[in-house]
Amino acid sequence: MTALEGARVLLGVTGSVAAYKAADLTVRLKEAGASVRVILTEAAQRFITPLTFETLSREPVLTGMWERSQFPEPRHVTIAEWAQILVVAPASADIIGKLACGIADDLLSCLALAISRPPVIAPAMNDAMYRHPAVQENIERLRQRGCVFVGPVEGRLATGKVGIGRLAPVEDIMAAIEGALQMRAAGQR
């Protein structure tokens, strides 16, 4: 049995062309025995639809603070209590900035504040954006708070250019999630 068996994973998907890879991550988490609930930001929905994740996770997909659903209000608190771990993959520069500054203006950023354990974050963006000093400062601030970063890696980006900013392989993200769950089970952060 792995740390993923029976784990309750909240997967936040943000606006990046790599959002389609989160579908594979959802499948792999389910195959490993995890329960997965997905939050799609408004920008993520420009790249991939809720129906994809509802089909793969067998759970309703969360898309906004004010939509009606089966979850009682306040949703961000109820869902945060359910989740054992928050994973943000792909994580855009926007969500990394929000998390670093404590901005809570959508469901994903509210949930990140309501969950007491630091998330696993898998950045994906253009290489110039990733190297920007503001993004690097935000990443460092989040690392100091205990957030686990996986990637990005160097490879062909959406622009066709090769550079750093490509989403880490799903296997690496899975390993980071499992490692974070094991640390928490052992009583570490």
C-alpha cells in the first residue's frame, strides 16, 4: 500500500497550456487509489473543460466561489477540511503570486489559505516568465513556508522554444505528492 491509497487529493488546475497534462495526473492518482477533486480556475477552463475532469475523477468539478453544488457553504472551508493535500498542477505565475501574497480572489486561492498544510506546486509557464525576479521571489517565499515545488523542467515550450518552464513529468509530480503525504503521516509538516 502506498501513501496515495485512500488519500484525499485536491487538484488545482490553472491557466496554462499544460492543463491537459492534469487529466493524466488525475487518472494516475485514481489508479493509485486516491480520491481526487478538481478545481479549475477560470483561465484553466479556456484550455480544458470540467467535463474531462468529472469523467476522470468521478467527482463534481469545482469552478467558482459562487456556483451552486452539493457542497454546503462555506465551500472553501468544507473542501479544505476534506483535503489531505492540495496539489496545484500546472501552477501559473498568477497563482504562484496569489499564494505568495495571500490573495484569495477565487476558489483555488481561497482554498489554499483555508488548508493548513503547504501545497505541492508544479509550475508551468514561459521560460521568461519563470525566470522573472518577481516569480522567483514568490517561489522562494512559498518554499520558506514549506511548499513543495516539483519542476519546472527544461524542454520544448508552447512557443516552440526550448527552455525552462515545462511542467514536470507526471511521474515526478506523483512522487512529490506521495513524499509529502508520507512526511505528513510521519508527523512532519
